[in-house]
Amino acid sequence: MEFLGFLARRLAWSVLVLVGLSVVIFVIARVVPGDPARMALGPRASLEQVTELQEKLGLNLPLYQQYGRFVGGLARGELGQSLLTERSVNLDIRTTFPATLELVITTVIIAFLFGVPLGVAAARWKDRWPDNLVRAFAIVAAVMPTFFIALLLQVLAGYVLQILPTTGRLPTGTDFQADITGLLIVDGLLKGQFHVVFEAMRHLLLPALALSLATMGQMARITRASMIDVSRQDYIEAARAFGVPDRVRLFKYQLRPAFVPPLTIMGLEFASLIGGAFVVELIFSWPGMAAYGIRAITQKDLNAIMGVVMVSGLFFVLVNLLIDVLVGWVDPRIRIRGRRA
Amino acid sequence: MSALLSVQGLSVSFTTYGRTAEVLKGVSLEVPQGAQVALVGESGSGKSVTMKAIMGLLQQPPARIHGGKIMFDGRDLLTLPERERVALRGTAMSMVFQDPMSSLNPVWTIEDQLTTILKYADRRLGRDRDRRGRRARVIEVLAQVRMRDPERVAGSYPIMLSGGMRQRVLIAMALLSEPRLLIADEPGTALDVTTQAQILKLLRDLVEAQGLALLMITHNLGVVRETSNYVYVMNKGEIVEEGPTAGLFEAPRQQYTRDLIAAVPRLTGRVAP
């Protein structure tokens, strides 16, 4: 019951966040200089043609009416036509979002599976060589631009060693329709086509690794700091005084209370990952939404921009809702305080 | 009769940032079987370091033990292999921690924390007890520390309990594996005076009922009078005075002891307006 109340409050907040986001992106998209109709038609189009398109798109209407149309569309789940692809934005997003989603989720899993243990090891052997190694890695991972890592991996694994594919989500000519969730691994599993699952994983590995390194370093650093913080608590000393073994102390007594900061940061990382994914998508010819969004921005494809932003925003809000629930589960203090509030 | 715990000429120094400080200068004290002994001194006098050295909790470095013996039950703890040393923790000697707010893990229930400690203590002692047996023992000990509803307390997270209840959980934690020596580090100082008095009474009753030896570490001579028969007074890393509690209060020999006695707040005498 309390949990449902908590969820309802969080959901209400999420809706508010999305409304705010819709206003902000609407205003920004229209304040940025450049006429979408002119850009879509090219420099040789006549003034009449441009005016005609402006009227068709409703760009001649007052701003509040334009916003009304936009929100009305959103409420019906209609994102309008893309000027760039000349298809509905819904369709464009439906085909590109799963690719980005699969990439980002894999990235986060990799970052988490390696980042957290690295942080734990660094904290466990603080100021010794494992710690120094992890800290050096975290700094290198943070300062190396994603595009550089992506190219490096592509050259190394793709061309020099030739062990992994470097473009696309599946080998060209693969006959497979990902029409259930759009996620190749999930759909492959659901349809029992395990060669597709295997190939999809092979294709995912390099782009996801390239995208994950910075987040992985971040996870490691935060886990390390949080673990060290907790290790100074009296209850860790108490566990030691009662002869609780090192291993149990480290994972049960120390890691769980230390787990909230990395978890929270991971939720926030999703936003920057979706944004950052475009570099990786371009380099690995990944047919994803991030690359689509960037193209839309450079072409001032208003409907596409707003569609991409709203979908990313919705996804971000949902992920963080999930993270909030997880955080409450990991740390009962947060759950119990929320109940009292 | 030889003492259960006997610290002989213990010297400890700390080295930080290249400077070395002598923290304990040949400390000697004895806790006979079933006796209630207090170690009293102001902050920084070295009583916590003495306690940590006995429990084997000193971080080395920065600490270094460069002299003395800590005999427990006829064995020198300082020369004991680490494994056997750990085996004694919580089972032969255990500690009542000072701060009830920070000494319990916030993300696990009381039952979970107590059964975990019990599980590994059992394992070290080669005792065979299953999950239900451990739970039963936890409930039993929580009842011993006079929890009104031990089942409910066991299922609670520390944040759901009052300070006094948490302090009692810490005492229960120390009693879980039937130790012979209890080292209490100023239990209750973080609580209000009434609750502290209850905690001290509970501790004394338990120690007497179970025939445990108690080493009470405190800065408060009021606590000493409540809980011990014999006192060691510590100052600047040395034992400056020792004797039976009653005699020490009547005729302190050292100026330092007299100062400590003078510092005990009294309920008698003139009340400030």
C-alpha cells in the first residue's frame, strides 16, 4: 500500500517533468534560428513554395496554437511528419529506438558488471596496486573521447584481429524481422532463432563497449568512494569485532549500504548515454535513434526533434522510476523515511 | 588464581605522517574470572586503544605494539596466529559498542545481523545449529536484554528502533555466543541519562546472572561506581592509580583521580537558580 502511494507520487512527478520537457523543447526548437520549411526545400525553392509548406506545417500560426497542436498530437500519440525522411515520426522512432535501446541497455549492463566490481576491488585494496590501476583506468576512460575509443576498438577488433563485426546490428542479408519488441536479442530468443541472438550479441559488443567505458570508469569511481565511506562506519568495525569474515563484511555489510550512489548515478547516466550514443551509432553504422535525432537537429526537422526528445525523456523518466524503486529496496532507510513523510 | 584477562606492560605507538606518538606506555591491568573491572580516563588517555588492542582491532600500521603481553585464559593473544585470534572474537570475548546510532548496519534487519554473527561464531566453534536454531537463539537473547517484543524487534531495521532499544540490541549482540569476557565501551553515553542508567543496570544484572567478567571502559566515574568493584585510572597512556572501587572514591591518592571524581555531576547540593 505504502509502496503504491510512493509509486503514485513518483508517477505524478514524472508526468510533471514530461510536461515541462515538452514546453522547453518546443520553445527551444522554435527559438533556434533557421526556417525549417526553407531548409527542407533547399535554397532554390521559391518563396511561394516555402510559404505553402509553412502553412502546411502550421508554422504561420501563433506559438500557443502551435504548442496546442503539438500537445494534442502527443496526447493521441501522433508525432507528425518528418521533413527529412518524409515519413511519420512515429514510424521513424519505432524503427530506430529499439536499436538505440538495445545498445544503451547493453552498455549499462557492461558498465555496471565491470564498474562496480572494479570499484569494490579498489576500495578493498585501497592505495595498493589494484586501487591505483582502477583509478588510472577511470581517469583514462573519462578523458578519452568516445569517438576515439570507438575507432580504436573498430580498428583493433574489426580490422587487425578481425574477430568482431564493425557495422550494423546483424550481418547483411540476415532474414529476420524483429517485430515483437524490436530488440534483436529478445526477439531472437522469443522466436527461438539462436543464431540471430548470437550474431546480434557479436554486433553489439564493440559499440556497447566503446560507449560503456566512460560510464564504467564513473561507476568504478563512485562505487570505490562509497565503499570507502561505508568502511569507516562503526558497524563495519563492529562486524569485524564479532568475527564476521572479510568476504561477508565486504559484500553484505559494506556493498549494500554503499550501493545507492552508483545506482542513482546509473539512472542519470542513461540520459547522457542516449545523447552520447550518436557518435557510436555513426561510427558503427548503427541504425539508432540518437543518430536520427542528430540529423533531425541539423536539419531543423521540428517534429522529429520533438519526437526524439519526448521519447528519450519518457524513457529516462521510466528508468529513473525503476531506479527509485530499486534504491528503496536496497536501502530500507529511504523506504521508511518516505513512509513517514 | 590467575586472571581471565591480564594485560602486562602493553606499549603501543602510532605513526602518522612520519611522526610517532607513544599512546600506551606499559599498561598493566587484570580482569579476574567473573569480576567487574572499570578502566577510567579522559578522552585521549588511551583507554580505547587498550580496548582495541585487547580485541585485536588496532589497524597496524599506523599502530604498532612494541611491548607487553595480553594474556587471555593462559594464552598470549599477541603471539596467537590471526586465525585463532579471530576465532575468539564474539565467542570468548566480545564487545558492547558505544554508539547505538552507528554501530548497527542500517540496511539489514536486527535478526539478519544477529544471525549472521551467530552463524560464523557457530562455524568457528564447530557448533551445529540450523537457521531455525539460530533464530531461536536470537529471540532468546533479545528477550534476555528485556525487549518487550523480541519477535518484532528482530524483524525491524535499526532506524525503526529507539536509541535505548538499539543499545540493548548491541548488548544482545555481545551475548549471542556466550562469551566469558565482555568489554563495554562506554555504553549509553550517546543516550539520555535515564536510559543510560537502565542500560547500565541491565548490563550489571546480565553480567552477574551469567557470571561474566566485565571490563567497563568509561570516562565517567559515576558509571564506574554503578558497574564495577575494581578500578584502573588511566592518564596519558599510563595507569596512574588502581584499587577497589569503594576505596578509590573515599580516598583517591592521585590529584588526577580527585579531578575525575570532582567532574562527576551530582544530584545533591545546591541547585542553580
